[in-house]
Amino acid sequence: MKSLFSWATAVVLLSGSVSWADTIIQNPGTDFLVVEAEAFDVDDFNDPFGGWIVISPDDPQEVELHNSNPGVLLVPPEDSNPSGNLAIFDQEGGGDFSDVLTYSLQFDTPGDYFLYIRYSLFEMRDIISGNYGHEDSIYVPVEFLEQDPTEQTLRDTRDGFIPFSSLGATPADGCRIDEDPWRLSLEECEAEGLLGEVRMEGQYHWNTPNWNNDLGQVFYGVEDTGVALDFSIASRERGTSIDVFVFSQNPSLTEEELDALIAGGGVTSDPGDFDANGSLELADINLLAGAIQSNSNPASFDLTEDGLVNSDDLNSWIVDLKNTWIGDANLDGEFNSSDFVAVFTAGKFEQELDATWDEGDWTGDGRFNSSDFVAAFTDGGFEIGPRGGVAAVPEPSSPFLPAILLLACWYCVRRR
């Protein structure tokens, strides 16, 4: 249930399978999972009038400040920088543990995952010593990923309390002063000498959270892969805003590396290396095909930079990045009879079965049929060796095409 805003449906991007879905799925072979904070799956235990809400600089919302500093504040400012222009914000509502959001996660790679959070803070009370002493913490699971952070043992011990570093920040990026809850303009803020070195109030920063009770860096051991696991957060202090969670097996990622992860590039700069393992291979082309089939046009898969993710991007991956041919099922650099042996052995031609690149889907539509042969022979690389640096002249009327289609028909008849 997503009662905060209907448009906050979980859009799964970047390191997860690209689809409109409730479960955020880790890409095969990767050691990290990026979770946009607005992509929660369940908010049944959240008060939309006093707890977590989805915010966007495209539509700032008026929220009430704490009664010790009465007034209202527009959240977030228009120059805020959340990933995807969306984040979540904890309003001035109930007490500890009162508001909970739950995310559905599915891991592909087992291991220990360290938590990173991209966050901002909004001063909801009187400014305290130039920092955010009342707005800097939430509750998370402690003993295992699926633990309820509001269970009684954690309520008693408060072990799940994680504080964010205030970084010595003064309310800035449009500042405010003690006696005036309204935000000042950036120019006024500078004139008043209130602009701190670190900007909060809608400017988001990375934090490597540690548990409050000297339990060290937050991490979770993940053994169950291929199944949906629930991860929940609970409110503590109000005024916290969260943009992104990152789960990574690397305990010491830098801000630059984390920025690269949420930008969709992983820790590598190689275009088309979607699983960030340093090479262009079958897993990458199949991830791209999955992005095409999702119809959600995720920017991280838009190789042609035209705002769309479609067969043009698949062709760009094969031709421009991999430097091979449409039809090269085994990605050995050539399109020849061995590729036909491979795809027909998979047995999915003209069947209502999902097919991958190595199983004959050369257009990215998830099926192996005659359109894949048309695409391959239009590219013109059959039995002419490696592509090299020069593309062959397309020959859609190649004499090989009828023969191959006849072979395909014979294969289908033989299977029946």
C-alpha cells in the first residue's frame, strides 16, 4: 500500500532490475543494491499527516515546525538536489517508532552488506549550537535485515538508533534564524553570515551510519538470495530527509563512488558494463534487454542518449561497444553457424518462452522468432569474420536468409 502519493510507486532503477515493481532486485553479479528512498513497498504503519511523506523540489510542501518554534516551512527548496528529484521527509508528528516504511529487496549475491544513506536535515526547532541536534536520527534493524526496528527489545535498548553526523552545519541553503521560522534567501543568508561550510536544508550528503550504542558500522549478513526480503526504517527525530539507501559489500566507499552508483555507472566508467564487473559480456546485454522490455526508459541504459531505451541501444551495445554483429549469440566476435547451433539448441524459436540474447533474442523483445533473423541478416555479418573497425554494407536480401528461415521452419516441424 502506498498512501503517501500515488506517484510514489516503487520505480526500480540503477543497480536493481529495471521495472515498475514492488520488489527491488539486485542485478546479477553485482555486490551492491541502490534503493531510492521513495520506492517503499509498505507504509501501513505510517501517518501521512505527521510521519513520512514523499517530497520533490518540483512541488515544495508546507510543513509545520515544532511547537517550540511555531511556524511553517516549504520543503524542499527548489534548488534541492535529491536523486530523481524525489526523497522522503519525516514531518513533525508522533514519537519514537511511530512511523514505519518497509522496502522489499531481493539480493542475487550473498554476503555482508554495509549501509550507506544519502540524507538531508531540516531544522524543526530552535537552532542548537549550529547543528541539527533534534533532527538527525532514525531507527533501523540491528540483528538481521528483516528485523522489525520497532520490536520491544529494540525499543528497550535503543540499539537500532543511528544518528547522522551534523557535520557542524548551520541551517543553510536558504537559511533561517532562531526567531524566524521562514527561510531566508541564499543572498540574505550570506549577508547575515549564516551560511555554513556544509549546506543542509535540501542539500543531500552521504553518511556511513553507525549504531548509537557503540555497535560499529551498520551492516547486514544476507544469505537468502532470489527471494524478497523486507527492510524497514522507523521514525525517531523529525526533520530527517532521506534520498537513497545503498547496500554494498564494500565497507569504505567514497562519496564519489557512491555518486557513481546512484548515477547508474557503478564503480566503473565503462559504458555498457551494467553489472560493473569491468567487462562487456552476456550478463550486460541481457540486463539491457530487460530494461528495454520494462518500457520505463531508465537513463542508465540509454546508450544513444535519446531519452529512450529500445533496440537502438541494443544495437549500439553490440556494434559500437562490443564491436561485433547482431546474431553473435555467444559473443565470440563473429556471426556464424555456431551461433545457430547455440540458439536452436536452446529450443525457444517461435515458442511462448522468454529468451535471452544467447537463446536467440537479438532484438531485445524477450522472444526468439523470425524478426531476430531479419535483424541479424540486415546487419550483414554472417560468415564474414570479426567486425573489425568497419561495418559491412547491410544486405537484408542476403541469400542466406531464406535458407536459415527454412532451417528454422524445419526445426519447428521436427519439434512438433
